[in-house]
Amino acid sequence: MNIHTSAMPSPAPVLRVEGLSKQFEMHHLKRTLFAFENIGFELNEGEFILLKGENGAGKSTLLRTLYRSYLPRAGHAYYHTREGVIDLAAAADVDIALLRRREIGFVTQFLNARPRVAADEIVAEPLRLAGTPRAEALSEARRWLAAFGVKPQLWPAYPSTFSGGEQQKVNLARALILPQRLLLLDEPTASLDRSARRALVGRLAELKASGVAMIGVFHHPEDVAGLIDREIQLETIRIADEAEEDVVE
């Protein structure tokens, strides 16, 4: 009897970053601030990359550049969409907006709460935009609000009146209710209590197991230690004229 074993299929690529660089021109100081320089890496389905580095090393800036809140100075970020490959560094704004709605999520500690919109409606919105009936979307939204520790009496209230920690829970529930292919996580646990952090890690584990690719910066990296596949260390870039001034002094 001949037994043939086949190798496990390789994870599909989601993102390939090549030579990505970002700087800010501080015109009032006549100085250039370098955020990061010549960054390159690959990310596959179901992989979790942790970004590390000192304050000012450009961790959050890298995430915002990948999300295209910032335009890079140089380099490429080739994202494998469901329809084909697109360079996030050069794509049209209309294409970026579509990807944000369908495939790329950004999770931060801050919620831009719209006035006079209830918490459960805010969380349910991504599902409703994806075509889920209102009643079903609200039911799922309330389930996730409960999972993150938001009390039921707050579900119909306006998050603009909540504390920072409660707003962050609403923000996380909204950001994670609809699975994306690529998830960018910028300090999502910064203001969370321990139980909410556990709920977040549990949800991230579910998403990872389903194939969602993630890149994150974490205030408590030990919380996600079991999810991390690789780490990328970003180094602080010194500004040349500052170094020269130090020598003169």
C-alpha cells in the first residue's frame, strides 16, 4: 500500500512592505522629523506581528501609513485584496475608502463618537453597512458590548457622554464586530480594565484562527504573547542637525 501525504498549504500572503519610509516636514522649525526608514516585511493570513520600539520610533505612524492616513515618503505596501494586488502607498483615495469598508480595519484607543447616536447603533453600523438586518445587527452589537463589559443601561446612551475607558470599549466592539482580512491595532488596551483586556484578546484569538492578519502596538504586550508570531523592532532615527548640536555643546 502506498500512502501519500500532502504538505499543508502555505498561508496566503496578505501584505508585502518594501522600503517604506515616512518623514514629517516641521516647517516652523526648519527641520525634518524622520518617523521610520526603509521598513520591509511580509504578512500572511492568520499571522500576528507585534511592533516594538521606544516612544517616537514610529510604531503608530507605521500603522497609520499602512491605513493610508499618512502618505509615505518612499516605498511600497502591496496588499492582496480579494480582487488582486494594490499598492496602498500609491492607491487612489476612493480605493482606500473601499478597502477600509470591506477588508482593512484600524483599531485605536480613541473613539470619535458622533453626537446623539446610541452606543449599540454605533457598534451595529459596520454590520448594517454590510447588509445585515437592523434587528440582527443590534443583537450582535449588544452581545459584543456585553463581552467588553459595557453595562446594558448604557447601550441606548450616547458614547459622547461616556468615560474614556467606556468609550474605548464601544470603539473596540465596533471595530471588531465585522471580521476584516487585515487588522491594524494601535494601543487598543491602553485604558482597558483587566476583564475587557481578556475579552479583547479572546476576540483577537478568534479572528487570528479564522485567518485575519494582524499588526499591532500594545501597551501590555504580555496580554497577546500567545498570539504573536513575529516581532519587528523599530529604531529611533536621530536627526542629523540635532546630533551636530550635541557635539558642539
